[in-house]
Amino acid sequence: MIASGAADTARLARACHLDVERVTSGTWVVSGGARPHLVAADASSCDCTDFGVRGGPCKHILAVRLQAGDAETLRALRALVAAPRPARRRADDQRGR
């Protein structure tokens, strides 16, 4: 579950820019920050300080969830990113010209 709030939004935004690689059937390596971190295959734990202190999803866990196509995490990302607006029609097009 992803909590709502500025810190969680920032974690999710950062997760989009991390590299994720499955190294074993039970472990992912997430890199792109100060150092690589190990995340459990089921995205339940991470070896980073943020997860150790808070116990909730860190940016590394969120990156693994995005890579795995987790529906809840993808919904949270869609809420974070504004949907593109439809292209405006030119005035000539609107008048039937």
C-alpha cells in the first residue's frame, strides 16, 4: 500500500528514475542512487535506511513494484502525473473551413 503525502509522492517520483534488475529468483538490485540496494522479490523489504527506519515502501521497493507492473503502484503513478490534455483545434477547423 502506498500512503498519500508529499514524502510518498517524492519517493514514487524518484522510483521512476531508478534502474531495476532481477538478480535471483528472490532478489532485485535497484541502482541509480548513491549505492545499489537489495529488494526482496516480493517487494516486502529493502536494505536501505529509509525502509529500516520507516518500515514502509521506500523508493527502491516502489521501483521494483513499477517494474513488476503492480496495479496499485501504477495507479498511484498515474495520479501523480497529469493526463495529457487533448490537442486544441484551430479556429478554422471549428468553423468548418
